[in-house]
Amino acid sequence: MSAPASRRPGPLCPRCGRTAPPGGGAFCPWCGRYLAALDWVATTPGGPAAEPTARRDRYAGPPRYRAVPRWGLPVGPWRIAPVPGEGPLRPVDRARALAAQLVPVLWVVVVVSGVAAVAEVWRYVLLLFSRSDALSPEAVGVSDALVWFGGWSSVVATIAAGVLMISWSLWTYRAAADRAGTRAWRSRRWVVAGWVVPGWNLVAPGSLLAETEHAALDLPPERRPSPSRELLVWWALWAACVVLGAVVLVWRFRTGTQALADGVVLHAWADVLAAVTAWRTIRVVRLLTALLATRPQGPRQLLVSATAGTAGAEPAAPAGAASPQAAPTAAPVPTTAADRAG
């Protein structure tokens, strides 16, 4: 006689190995696995298909060419491919792309120049302490390492920023000429020489950016450019940085203990001035790029020339004369910096 269904032992769980209680359902109460031992086999319709055997060729080494291949990646940095039908990139688009690369590099110049200035100040403090006491090798080694890192990193960052700055100024100058509807009379060689030729680079960069700002503000081309205060401050800092850099370079040829100590002070001031100039350069780059990238909108203040007796109604034109034209207007004269920026 068989045992009642309620007294029969439950099935054995294939996962956890426990015996499920009688009447507990189709799932294990401990691990939740389905208690029926099923093997699911998936087959394709029409029966299992035979797997194709992949033929493996023997490796014969790298590819060989009878002549030098003429294909490959283009030489130069990565560039955004122009959209079909839109033509080449405009100068203002190139200026904006260069500004996006130039600003981070200038921030690097600010940081490494600050590190170099701190290292030079620390070296000068160690020189003062060395007059009355011996210095520890650890302090001297750390000072030399900081001076070496700050000096060379600032030189590399300044060169990279200089290359980008020259390219950016060239394209912003062309974009400003396109905005004003004039022809850029300064050639590429003139712009590059104005930045790198000693003596000339004291005045040429400032005048170039002043003309760019003049055209970006939509001022009349025949009027003489008048640099803004932001640009004048940058111009003065740039000239001072160039002069002090030349003095530091010449001072390195002097000998003597006092000359070396004075050279440390000059290097510290040069690094501080370089950091401040780089920071002001960031502001100038952002200002001119924003002015060239936007068009002035909204009401503009104009000077309208009028004659006596025209306040009420327009005078009648004589018989046979041409139709009256619109009243002549003078060129827009912005009164504030906000009006000039549009």
C-alpha cells in the first residue's frame, strides 16, 4: 500500500540539494529554482545546420610591397571635415577653433609660471640663509628640481601658446577684415614677423589687435583705431614682459655671486609678469573672439544731420527734380562699451 500524497517526501532540489517539503509547489522554497529537472535544447527549424569549417591560412608575415605605398593618413593635425555644399571654413570659424585651443594652453602658462616664480623665491630665501648657516642637501635638491621643472615647463608652454597666438591673431585679423568688408592689407609674413622680430614685437602685436578690435566693433574703416582699456593694459604688460625677458637673457652672461643673486630676483619677477600677461591674454582672446562671432542687434545710436525748417514737414521737391532721398546719416558712434559690443 502506497503512502499518502501528503506524507511523500518532496523532490530534491538540483541546485541547493535540499529536499522540498511535500506540497510546497514547483519551486524550491530556499533557492527558488524550478524543481523539475528539465534540459532545454534549442534547435533551428528544419534540423541542426552543419557548422562551416573555417579555413585558416598559414601566417606568412607582414605585408610586403614592391614600392613605397602612396596611401596613408594625411600629414598634419586632425581637422574637421567641411560639410558638403558649405565650402571651406570661414576665418571667424577658424579663429574660434584656435581660441578653444589657445585658452587652455594659456592657463597652463599661468600655472607653470607661478610654480617657477615660487621656486625662484624659495631659491633666493635659501641664498639668504646660506650666508650664515649651511643648507641641507634635501632643501637644495628640492629647490633645484622645482627651478628646473618650472623653468623648462614654462618655456615649452610659452612656445606652444606663442604658436597658437600667432595663428589666432592671423585668422582674427582676416575675420575682422571680412566683417568690415575690407581687404586685409597685412600679409601672413607681416603678422608673423610682428610677433617674433625683436623690437618690432613691442608695437606690432598691439596695433594688429587694435585694428581687429576696431573692425569687430563695426566702427568706420576710415577712422583711426582707438584701443580699449582692456587692450591697452594687455599691450603694456606684453611690452614689459618682452623687455624683462630680454634683460633676464642678457643677465645670464654676468658672473659673480651678487650677479647670480640678482638674476634669481629677475627670474622671479619675469615669471610673475609672464603669469599675469598670460592671464590678461586669455581675457583679450575671449573678448575679441566673442566680438567677431556675434553680430550687433537691436537699436543703434545714430547722428542724423538736419537743416533748419525740416522739423515739421519735408520741403516739396522742385518740378523736374529727382525724388527725395532718405536723410543722410552719419556713421554709428557708440557711446559706451556695451553699445559698441552690440
